[in-house]
Amino acid sequence: MSESVSGVSTGQARDLLVSLVETPSPTGEEEECAEQLVEFFETHGREATIDEAGNVRAPADDSLLLTSHIDTVPGEIPVWVEEEGSEEVLWGRGSVDATGPLAAMAVAAVRTGVSFAGVVGEETDSEGARHLVATRESPGTVVNGEPSGWDGVTFGYRGLLAGTYVATSESGHTSRPENNAIEDAMEWWHRVGTAVADDDEEWTPVFERVTPKATAIAGGVSDDGLSVEATMDVQLRVPPGLTTDEVREMADGELDGGTVRWHDEVSPVMTSPRTPLASAFRAAIREAGGEPRSLRKTGTSDMNVYRAWDCPMVTYGPGDSDLDHAPDERLSLIEFERSIGVLETVAERLAEDE
């Protein structure tokens, strides 16, 4: 890669990445990083603003929108650059998920003149992405920033259905055989797991299955001593072969006492690997010396929200997704720079095809 392209040198790209990683940005505390991004764009001759939701918007050539999330999960990891063999590796919270992709996209957007958005709240409810979809027109194509490895491109994510189950039962001596609310909660969740299980689970990829996960449970005798109460937070991941409505009906159908309030719902997404955007990525990765990998992720991302735009899209970014949220989160700086080059080549190829 050349030392300076369109006013952003390799050193400046690294400086942006390190500065963003050094600045804590857990969900709800993204403002300082957002201001750094605005300053970066303005320094390089691009207009950028922070919208009502806290997103950074740098509009330009809207045939391509590069977007990633500013927030990270909580957790402090000392930020430093380590020599690993012939590579330099940046340690720090967010270096992989998704500050590395975010910084790569900001640099590529400046160098190529395409649109950019840094969004907030992805790690919780995708508030920033939802606001973006609601307040701007669809771009021509979208590249969402999440770690895929510099030679990987993600085409699909499962959806999410999240809710809270609540049950109450009369208090009584623990020797009584009847279920109390805590047992009702556990039995309901067991029935849900059975209802959504795949008959050929041993052979069915996780991406194609519904997977239930209880994330929190609390219960016990009420303060007045007259009842037993139970609360359970649950999530179900939804494959593209099903809708969230269908999975919710399965779970509701297993209720026998107790109620459940579904408070978060994100549809699954699977995009075509046969679009000009996908072809541009495969060509760009090969041009950089890699062999393209097509990925499907078992989690959920802002790409699930962006499907509302109904335009070609993929998810891409440097980093090993196995290090997402991990205590040893770290990113190869060579991989970071390669991903910028791939993004630039993709933008150039799409412009040629117009």
C-alpha cells in the first residue's frame, strides 16, 4: 500500500485506530469516539456531523455506504502494540469488535469519496442503525463493518427474539409436590427447547437451527411471604429458514402458567453472493493475494436492520471474530491495512461498473 493516498497516510490510519481503541466507548458512552471520527473527516476535507441518535454521518458518493458501530462491550484491556513474529498486533477492547472495521471504513471512505456512517448501540438494541434506516434514503450498496478476517465476507446472520418470562405461585411448604413459580419457569424453558429442536440437530449447521439461551434467572419468596416469584430472561436465535413470528408462536405455545413479554425482535438476513458487490469483494481479495471465504454468522448484527433498505449488502472487516468480547481481544495491524486496501478496491470496482 502506498504511504499516502488521498491525504490519509498509513501512519494516520494506524493513529486513528489506536486513538479510537484507547478511548473507552461502551454502549451509551460513544460520544468521545464519535467526536474523534468527526475530527478525522474534517481534517481530511470531508463534512461530518453527529445526529440525534449519536451516529456519525459523513455523506458523499451514496452509491456505496461504509458503516460500522462505534460502541463496544464493557471491559478494560490494556492498549498496546506487541510484536508477534514479523507482525505488529494491537491489543485493546474493541480492536476487533468493531473499532478495527470502523477505523478501516473511515479511512477507506476518505480515500475513495464514498459515504460513511458510524452508528451507536449495536451491542444492545441497534438503536443507531434503526435511526439511520428511519431517517435516510437507501444507499446503492452497503458494507457493514464487523470482523470477518481481511479475506472473508459475511452474507448472513441469524435473527434474534428476546423476552422476559414472569411467573407467580402461592407460597407453601417445600414438601408440597405442586410446582412453584421457579419450577414453572424451568419447565417452560425446557419445553421451548424441545419445541424448537431440530430432528437432525447432529447434522444441521448451527446457522440453520433455532438455539435457545436463558441469560438470567431470579426467583424466591416474595417480600410479604405470600407467594413465590420467578423471572427469566431468554433469547432465541432465528435462522433464515424461519421468521421471528414463527419462533415466538412456538415459545408462546408452550406456556402453562406464567407470561412472557417479548421486547426485542430482529429478523434474520441472508444476502446473495452473486451481486456486483460480492463479486467486487472476491476480486479485491484475490488481487491482494488472498482466497475469498464466504461466511454465515450465528449471531446478529446491524446488517439485520439494514435489510430494510433492500439493496445489495455484505458484512466485512479485519479481525478474528473468535476474539469478539474476549479478554485477549487483539488485531493484526497488517490485516487492518490489507482490509483498507480491499475496501478501496471494492469502491473503485463498483464505480467502474456504474
